[in-house]
Amino acid sequence: MGTCDNKCKVLLWDFFKWFCRFSGLIAALGQPISQSSPAGKIGSTSTPKPLTKRRLRVISVNLQSMRAKKESLWSLLEETSPDIILASETWLHPGIHDREFLPENYRFISRRDRPNDAHGGVAIIAHRELEGVEINLATETEFAAATFTCKHNKKPLVTAVLYRPPSSNDQYMNSLCAAITDLSNKFPGSVVWISGDANLPDIEWDTMSITGNRNSAPINTAFLTTVLDIGSEQVVNFPTRGNNLLDIFLTNRPSLINKCSPLPG
């Protein structure tokens, strides 16, 4: 087999809720989460290895301040034992060390902080058992990516996380779409996951149409066109913020998504 054909479960968590009442998404590749192999306990460490699991557990989460939500994040990791975390709105800055906010058995694979602003930011976090490598991207947008080596396959698993500020303009969206396209083109044949807070409530994903005008037509059209051009589908089918679907999970292999559901809040 030429690609990572792991099944996955995706969980989407939204830390906007008061006192950590999460309304998020668990993206899970594989068997139901209750049958997944547990990750190591908080505090344990191990040498990174290529992916060997047939089932992966992935959490996509909007943190809106990793510093303020540290205890809640650690509880989340303890309770769900995810393999990979795709985090948006981390609100970190380059002066903050990785070890300040993660338990010992998790590490940042990729971080993109705002250098002069205490908001925004994205990160890819993984269990220390997984062998992940950051992908260098020529973009000024909040978009980070990484690959995970697959032991029995030639093609790596490609993961990415994005954050599109709701006030960003058409140019920002064009730059973000260019980065997404470049990433997809760099890894032909690989399974690709792209998640994060896109702030695009006007897009009706079931019909791949634009049904509102809270964003400009060029912004909505550019993103929708990019998703189609890279041969991906958006698999979240429930609201993630109030009645709006803002947090998305794109993949070019939707058949490998065993389940995509919100975590209870």
C-alpha cells in the first residue's frame, strides 16, 4: 500500500464555551473511540516512531488562549488520549517555551505564533510516540503543517491546521488558499487532513454552495474553489459555534474517517 490508510476519529472541541463546555469535533480514523488503543498516561515519555496504529484519534480544538486553558487542555488529553491535536487560536508568542503548556508525553510538531499580537496562532501537537516533522511553508497566514511517517507505507500522513481571522480580507484568503494548494501539490498521493477555524458560516458544505453574505463573495468562493481543486471534502456536519459551522475538517480521503462528532459539553 502506498499511503497511510489508518482509519481516524476526529473530535472538534470549542473552548469558547464558559467553564470549558466544549462544542467541538473528534476526528477519528478507525474503530469507535471506545475500541481505540489508549495512549500513554500523562507524564510518560517514549521515543518517536513511525505510525503503526490502524486507528488514530485526532482532536481539532479552538483554544482561544492556551495559557488560560492549560488545566482544561491537560484534562482533555488525560480523558481522550488523542494521537494528534490540531489547535487554533493558541494565543502564544515566540517567547513562550513549548514545555510550559504541554504534559511530558506530548510535544509541539509545528507552531505558528503571531509575533506582535497576543491572539490568533495555530499549532500541531502530537503524542511523543509519533514521529512528526514540521513542513516549512512560504506563507504569512496562520497555517501550519506537518508530516507523520507511516511504517508500512511510502507516503506520509499530512496534517495541517488553519485559522482565518473573521476580519481578514480577500488578500488574506487568497494567500491562505495558495498555501493550502501548495501543500496539497507537495504531497501527491498522501492522505491529507486540514482542520481549524475558517470562520466561513456562509458556506453550506452539504451542497457546496454559498448561502449567506457575512463574508464577501470572493472570500467564500476562493475557499470553496480551493477545497474542490485539491480534491477534498469537508466532513464536519454539525454546528461548532452557536448555530454556525465555523470549525472544519478537510480530507482527500473521506472514506478513512470512521466518525466525526462533537465532544459532549
